[in-house]
Amino acid sequence: MSPIDLKRIRAETPGCTDVLHFNNAGASLPPKAVYQAVTDHLKLESRMGGYEAQAHAQEKLQRFYQAFACLLNCDPAEIAFIENATRAWDMVFYAIPFKPGDRILTAQAEYASNYLAFLQVAQRKDIKIDVVPNDASGQISLDALEEMIAEDVKLIAITHVPTQGGLINPAEAVGQIARKHNILYLLDACQSVGQMPIDVKQIKCDMLSGTGRKYLRGPRGTGFLFVRRSLIELLEPPFIDLHAATWIDKDQFEIRNDARRFENWESYIAGRIGLATAVDYALDIGLEAIQERVQYLAALLRNRLSEFAGVTVRDLGRHRCGIVTFTKEDESASAIKQRLASHKINISVSPARYARLDLDSRGINELVRASVHYFNTETEIDRFCTKLSQ
């Protein structure tokens, strides 16, 4: 594993000269290559027309599927481009043929948008949602999950890395349980893809969704979906168009047999090219090297924060990632965000409404979320802590 050339990476990240960016779990700073790929295609559209530019860029558009196949260790036919992570997750979740009496097993760390979908489908189809408790570390309890398995469990759906903390749920161990019992397994990898290696074959998930704007450092308005090949034709998308299906005659249509059945005909072409470029950029650096540096920086930040009186680090789990969350006794999370923004330091706030099952149970109304990436530095951590203490 080659060390990361931090000087080069920061030189290729224009935002590093303008801000201290600890909001990579919100939207990371794109490298020049991604910005250039998007703007180059937009210029092409302005000069020759949108349809014509798309036809001209077919090789770059196909690279999207090949790049994600390399990133996730799957087949290009198992990848779809979707406009964001939530819609990617929705497209496959709402395609699952639930029947009255079916059960969904999920985790306490589940994200609001996903749980809202659970509630809607539960009302529509008379299914049940069961939340698997955490173990002593704060991650999903594998023993409890195993005990809750029964014939009526249709789906196990969890978030790999929650929006509200540094926890890394044991996705591979959950996959082993799901596969052993022949239960569908949907993994929300919105916060994990790009900051650590993700291998869908090793995880044994049937479906996985994610975004471009976070740790992959891609454009906003881009997302992706993986669906296992043997499952694709068993899942009919909740809606289709002339890209997802072919109108054969007056009364017949045929849905395509790859993951692109979950796509729309109209999509963000420049964004797809930009996201493919972002994936190639990450692959060039190496996901193992990225994970090592991200976890090193996050651990350093947690250690520094734990030295401050009145500051409590709130991250759970046996294994932790680049998201660092904390609270401060004498200052709200929202006030801290506003104060640090005046010093050109970017962080975000995770309110309880984003993760009711988790934060309500811990009596937390809101958290400060500082999320580091490989292009961040020890000096930036020092500056962050200095401004926080002031």
C-alpha cells in the first residue's frame, strides 16, 4: 500500500486553500479532476446541445458502470446511476414484493428517510418493523439479530455508517446471517463508500445504495445502486419509463434485465461523468490507504476533544470511521457550527429528527458532527480544537 501524497492531493483540492473542511459526511470537497469533468461536459452541451453531447460522451458514461464495478467488486450490469442515495435506496426497497405479515429487521442507528419508508410500507401492506437492539458497544447486536430471525422476516435493512456518529456497523457479519437464512439484505452505504473498502461479495448484501457527494468526493445530485444479478429480474421497479422498459406493442412492455431498470431516462449526464471520475480518483489512491488515514485522523480528533472539559465524544461502536460527533456543555451544536463558520471552518449538526431511534434513546437533541477525510491534516485538527475551545 503506497502512502498518500498529501501535498499533491491538497494541491488538487482547491477548497483546501479556502476552508477547513470537516463536513465530508455532508458533502466533501471535489478534486480538480471531478470539477473539470463536470464543467467540460457542460461546456460541450452549451456548444453542441444536450443530446448530441451525450452521444459524444458514451465512452465516459459507460466508464461509470465499470468504475463502480471495480469499486464494489461486482459486475457492471449490477450497477445503476440514480440521482441521490435516498432515491437509490427507495427504488429497490419499494420494489420488494412485501406481503401482509412480513417483517423487516432494522437497527437502532437507522436513518430517518429509510425508517419513514418502512412506516409507509407498513401502513400500506400490513407488515411489521422490528428494531434489533444494540450490543454493549453500540453496534447492532448480532446475537439479538440471530434470535429475531423467523420465517416471516422478509428483509434485513441496516445503515452501514449512521449519519449521526462514527459507528461502523458489522455489515459483513449481518450479511452472513442474512445469507444463512436466505433473507434479503439491503445495506445503506451512503456514508461508508469512499472512506473504506466495500466489497459486496464479501459483505454478501443483495442491494446497496450510496451517494456521490460525500466520501467519494463526487458532484451533488449523483448516487448509485447495486443489485445482485440473480435478484434483479425478481424486483420490479416502483415506476418505469422508456429507459427502464421497452414498449413492445399496445398492451405489452418488457423491463430490461440489468440494474439499469431502476434508472430514469433523463439524468444528470455531467454528474455521472464527474462521479465516474471521482471513483477513479479514489481507486488510484487506494481505498485501504484512504481508510487508514481517515481513521487515524478521526482517532486523533477524538483524543484531542476528550481532553476538553465539558466536551463529550458521542461516537459508538467497536470500530469507528471518519465521522466524529460530540456535545459541549455550555454551547449548543447549532451555535458551535455558526461560530466556527465565521472562522471558515465547516462542520454540520445532526439533530434528533434524523435518527429518532438512536438519539432519542440517548437523550440527545443534537450533535456536532465533524467528519474528516484523507486530505485533512493534523494542523487542521489543531486549529479546529483551538477555535472550538475559544
